[in-house]
Amino acid sequence: MMKWIPALMVALTLSACGSSSQPSYYQIPLTDSPVNAQLQNTAGAHPAAIWVDRVTMPDYLSGNGVVYQTSSVKYVMASSHLWASPLDQQLKQALVSDLSAQLPGRVVSAAPLGERPDTLSVNVTGFQGRYDGKAVVSGDWILQRGDHIERRGFSLVLAQRADGYDALVKTLGQGWQRVSAQIARHLADSSVNK
């Protein structure tokens, strides 16, 4: 009977190593501010609506797993820490929510509204945790107003306040809110200077 105990211990150890833990799913936090804006059809009465056309990103960021940069050249996609929905959709939804809250006189939408909405497209080139405890949010955005097109870059490196994926996702969300605030300030300033 005693000779079966080591075999049983090996079997239990192997089965414990082979079982996978439940995956964790993450969502970028959205702004809680209420949105009150109206789009009027009267030409010239109010600024055009803002259409957030798309948020694009490279393949390594568009997968299901949260990305972590382990060196200056190596990136790892988590296999059990996953985005609850595609990251580009989350970022677009958060951008619409943030801009709506920060620009109460404008209608911001994920679909084109009105005859000639201002069109905003964002290209995200960095949205990951990093080996030094920082979170990286970088890329550029393009705003088209009629025939006028302008492009601006953004590059944020934020310190993570705690360890773990929860803290990383919260820090990335804060970075994205800062990007939204930069875009909102530009839109507000350029509307005044028109």
C-alpha cells in the first residue's frame, strides 16, 4: 500500500500543474459624467457634431490579452488576463464618453450625425504595461473639419500605483482619459478660434 503513495503524489502534482486558472476580463473605466448635448440643424448656430470614426492599433495590441512589455524589444500578451471586449471598441467607447462629458455643447457620436460632422480618427501605437512599473499610452489622432485636416501626437508614460493587472488597466484607463482631455481642449480651443 505504501508504494502507491509516491505515485499518487506525482499524479496529484501533475494534475495541479495541468489545470488552468479561470481567466480574468478587463474593461477600460468610463467617465461617469452625465451627457447633455443637442445637435441643431440650423447652419452656423452650433459647432458640427464630432464623429469618432475609428480607433486603430497594431496587431500586437488588438489581440485578446493585455500586453506587457518585458524589455525594450520584447512584448508578452497575457493568456489569462484578457480584454472583456475588443480593445479598439473599448477605447472608442471611452473616447466618445469622455469627449461627451468634456464638451457639453457638442454632440459626440460613434456614428456620423448631421451633414458634415468633424471626423476624429485615432491611431494607438502603445497601450501596455512596462517592465519598470510604468504604463505606456501613445499614438496620434487626426481631426478633419471640412477640407482642413490636422494631426497631433500623444505619448504618455504613467507610474502604476500598485502591482497587478487591475492596477495596470486602471492606469491605462487614466492615460486614455488624459488623451481624451487633450483632444477635448484642442477641440474647444479651435472652436473658439474659428
